[in-house]
Amino acid sequence: MKRAQGFTLIELIVVIVILGILAATALPKFMDLGGDARKAVVQGLEGSMRSASSMVYAKAALASKLGATATLSSTEIPGLSGSLNLTNGYPTDATDLAKVMELDSTKFDTAAAGVNMKNYTLANCGVAYTKSSGTGVQPTITANVGGC
């Protein structure tokens, strides 16, 4: 007598049920990856703004423009369109900093108070920028990810 090979219907149903239970427990972990991605972009933007601000300060120091107000031109920062306003050697506001960073205007909204992700202009999904308050004082750059 030849014995049949393969799985019974019961065995297949049990395997499908087990896979369904595993999928149901793992699915919530992957549900909101968009919010995590937006938070990561904002945190990366914060780091980029800090770096760009420090580089502008170095350029201002080389040009002896660390006073309360000054400007840097495209001859001092190659590729800069227009001039860059400085306060104590740092960019005066986020709009000036965005000039140096060459942010894509289709993806980011820039304003004096900071930079927000376009299409996600929630109250707390961007980077706040506060200009330098005195000589040798760095500007305050803070990521706001609460609303991402």
C-alpha cells in the first residue's frame, strides 16, 4: 500500500493561523513609520543647521566680521546668492542660514523663526532658530518633533 505524501488540511490551517497571529503582533510596530521618518529628517536638519552655523561663524571670523551686525558676500562664501546677514558672526535668522544650506524650497519652508517640513507644517514639526544673543554666544537651534 502506498502512503500519501504531503500535509493534511488541518496542518495547513494551523500554520496559517500561527502566521496570522505573528503578523497581527508585528503589524503595529510598522504602522507609523512615516512619523518616525519625519522625526529623523527634522533631527538631521537640526544637525545640518548646527554645522552650517558653525561654518558661517568660521568664515565670519576669517573675514573679521564678528560684530553685532555684518554681512558676508558671495566672494566670501562661494556659491552664495546675494548676501548673508550676520549677528555676532552667526546667521541672523533661519532664512539666512537656509541660503548657505541651499535647502530645497519644494521640501522645506523657511522663516526667520525656523525651518519646517513642507506639507507637514504642524505646530511642532520643524527646527526652531533663535539668533545669537551676544559675542561668542551660539544661536539656539532646537528640533521640535512633537507633531511629526
